[in-house]
Amino acid sequence: MTQRVAIIGAGPCGLAQLNAFEQAREAGADVPELVCFEKQDDWGGLWNYSWRTGLDEHGEPVHGSMYRYLWSNGPKEALEFADYPFEEHFGGPIPSFPPREVLADYIFGRAEKRDVRRHIRFSTAVRWVERSADGKGFSITVEDLTTREKTTETFDHVIVAIGHFSVPNVPEFPGFDRFPGRILHSHDFRDAVEFENQRLLVVGSSYSAEDIALQCRKYGSGPVTISYRTAAMGFDWPEGMEEVPLLKGMDGKTAHFVDGSTREIDAIVLCTGYQHQFPFMADTLKLRTANRLYPADLYKGVFWLEDPDLMYLGMQDQYYTFTMFDTEAWVARDYVLGRLALPDRSERATDIALWQQREERLDGAFDDIDFQADHIADLASMTDYPAFDIDLTRDIFKAWEHHKDANILTYRDRAGFTSPCTGTASPAHHTDWWVALDDSMATYVGERAPASRTG
Ligand code: FAD
Ligand code: NA7
């Protein structure tokens, strides 16, 4: 009987998984039946940008957390697909910090190259996953969102790739119920222009807070106050931006902070992170974790400890993204294809514990980067993911951290990052990020914009 593999989600992780299987098929492997369930009507996950917030046209929670003017916040050389370098997609080198549309185009380009769309059932939400009653395989119930028809099918393997930056973590502060302005979570942030001339309060001190605060100021907001809980980001912010300790509460439009200071505020963006949520997984199969570098219960960060026929992709907090997703997908593929034998449960548990003990000893961003690079190198050593210079990517990330500390406004203008796949150094972009208001692919890459997807 043909084996059946369910992949849940057609974002970068789900597409990486489909691509990995197609790569094996090209090399002559006998690949099982692949069915990828995607609740949106197109692929790309978070990169399938939508103006929508709240509920979608089917009444489903909107998955997207991407915003209109997002530019990559890390150098693209640290996320390059080893089997599909940027130069292959764009026909030559492009700068290192592309806007959203450019990165999305790169992701879609590889998916089109291997024609993985044929495996995807769009507008189909997974509603329930459990072990089949006879203990053989998994029973999956899905709903076709256009017909509202529910069906249940059986699969030998399940690969969960639904991301974890979609369900917002939304704290409340005293006085929010009487604040006479907009309060939103970064999940619902779309267009920075909305906040033109408004005095903004951003709560949080991680990637979303940094980027949304800067972006709003870039597109003409009034003064931006960033409130941190544990530690300030500490960048040398431009005029009109500052960091203060945690918000105590709002009194009308007046924000009170725990250091006793106050600011007048017109709108509040909560950049307070996301929750890992898997409402459709039976309790015994459900991953429970916070946003960390080595989630519990996943051997090699991928295989469900109790039952490796269930796999999760991309569940880690992320320095590395696409490269990590690829190596995870390659390893998952090799397990499904019977090319990779896993040790017994006790050895798997010991391995997870060792990685988690090391994670607990990490001291700062450089340690984090090395830890995640080691995770990727570990996976790459188990499979035939194409060779790339992972040590170079460690150096790239560390240089990037220095560049951010040196100047948070100009780090995206840096050039000369070397591709770990082709060895080519990136050119400088023609316009400084801080003044580049047009983020379209046509403006960013000029004649390198792939003709098929522009216009
Ligand atoms: P997602 O992209 O979230 O895709 C998951 C897919 O699963 C979605 O298509 C969703 O519709 C589908 N799905 C969910 N539930 C179901 C269900 N029940 N049934 C069927 N389908 C379902 N990374 C970078 O490399 N560079 C960046 O610049 C960058 N910027 C980011 C900016 C923001 C605001 C955020 C939130 C993240 C950013 N990331 C960035 C990180 C991001 O996590 C990855 O780039 C990537 O999108 C993760 O891919 P994924 O496939 O794991 O998840
Ligand atoms: P992160 O990286 O998970 O960060 C969440 C931030 O929210 C972090 O600074 C937290 O502070 C802060 N937080 C969480 N709860 C609270 C409360 N109750 N009060 C104040 N502050 C709080 O999420 P991001 O959205 O920044 O980044 C996620 C991804 O999106 C990232 O990979 C990027 O690619 C884009 P803490 O430090 O814990 O005190």
C-alpha cells in the first residue's frame, strides 16, 4: 500500500518539506503520496501578505502577522536555500536586506521550480489529528472552507508546519478599557502610515517592537515611546524615539510607567509576542512550548518524542529561518523514506535533555546563534542537504549584531555579505533604508525582478 504523508501548512516550512520530497523524487526516490493542507487560498504562510485582520472571509482567524513595509531584519545570506541560491532566482546578486515582496518572490520561485503546488489542498483547514483507532497511522479531519464539507482520512506520517507567530499574546494593563485611542497587537499591525502624526506607545523589547517602532517613525508618526518589561534594547534611537521601563497603566491618554515617568499617547501597539497553539492536535500529540531555541519533546527539534511518525517543523525561536526549515525538512523526509533510523525513546529523550541543558546555559545573542547553527549542522550531518558554509553564516549573524548595535538606522544599508552557497558578495542597495519609502520589488531589484511575477 502506498504510504501517505500529511503536511499541515504551506508556509515556508510546509513548502520546504514538499521541496525536500521533490528533490528526492528527482534523484530517483520512490516518494509516498503527499497531501499538504493549507487553510489559506494560496501558499507562503506569513509571506502570503494580507490586509485582513481579525477574521477572514470564511470566519477563520486571520493567520497573517506580516506588515506592509517589512524588510528583512537579518542578512539574506543567513537564510539562503542551499539548493536554490538567490542568484539563481534573481539572475545575479542583489543586496542583503530585501523587502517582504522580494523575499516572498524567492520563496515562491523555488516552490514553482519543483511544482509543489499540485500537492496542496488550499482553503482546507485541519480540524483534528489523532492516532487511528487501530493504532496504525493518524486520522485527520479537515474542513473545506469553500464547501464547508468535513472529511476524515488516514495518514502514515504527519508533519505539522503551521508556524508559531500567528496567535498573539495579549496582556492587559490598567486603564486600557478607557483609553480613547486604538490598541492593537503587532499581529494586527499592517500599515505604518495609519499612525502618521500620532504619539505612539510600543510595548515589548524584541524584534517586533524594534521594527514596528522604527517603521512607524520612518513613515511619519509622532514621538515613539518603547516600554520594556525585562531589559531595554538599548539602541541609539533616532530623535523622537526612546525606551522606558514597563507600562504601569493608562489614565486617559496619559501613560504611567513604573519609573514614575509619564507620556501622552494616541495609539498603543502591543509587541508582546505570540503563543504556540495547536488546537487541532489531540492532547497526547500536542506540542506545548514557549518561544525558545529548543522546544521540549522534539527529538532533533523535529520528531515527537513519544511517536516520531509525528513531526513538527520550525517550532524554534528563530535566528535562522529558511536554512533551518530546510534541514529539518530534509531529515523528516529521510525518516519517512526509511533512510534514517532513529534511536530508541530513552536515547531520544537523553539527546533532547542535553540540548536543553545547553540552551539553559546560553549567555546572549552570540551563544544563541552558535547554538542554532549547531542544531542545523547536526541535522545537515544526518542527511544530504546540499553543502553550504554554515560557519560563514555564524560570522554573518555576529557581524549583523555588531552593525545593529553600531547604528540601528543603517544596519540594513550594509553590503558585502558573502553568500554561503555561491561565495558572491552582496552589492549595496541604491537607497538608504531610512529614506526608502517605496518597498516594491521593481524598485528594489530593478531589472532583476522576475518578469513573470511583476506588474
Ligand atoms: P507560517 O509562515 O506561519 O505558515 C504556516 C501556514 O500554516 C500558514 O499558511 C497557515 O495558513 C497554515 N495553517 C495554520 N493552521 C492551519 C490549519 N489548521 N490547517 C491548515 N493550514 C493551517 N523570517 C525571516 O526569515 N525573515 C524575516 O524578515 C521575517 N520577518 C518576520 C516578520 C514577522 C512579522 C513575523 C511574524 C515573522 C517573521 N519571520 C521572518 C519569521 C517567520 O516565522 C518565517 O519567515 C516563516 O514564515 C515561518 O514559516 P512557517 O511555515 O513555519 O509558518
Ligand atoms: P518575541 O521575540 O517573542 O518577543 C516578545 C516580547 O514581548 C518580549 O520583549 C517580551 O518581553 C515582551 N512581552 C511579553 N509579554 C509581555 C508583557 N506582559 N508585558 C510587557 N512585555 C511583554 O516576539 P516578537 O513579536 O518580537 O518576535 C516574533 C517574531 O516576529 C520574530 O522572530 C521576528 O521574526 C518577527 P520580555 O523580554 O520577555 O520581558
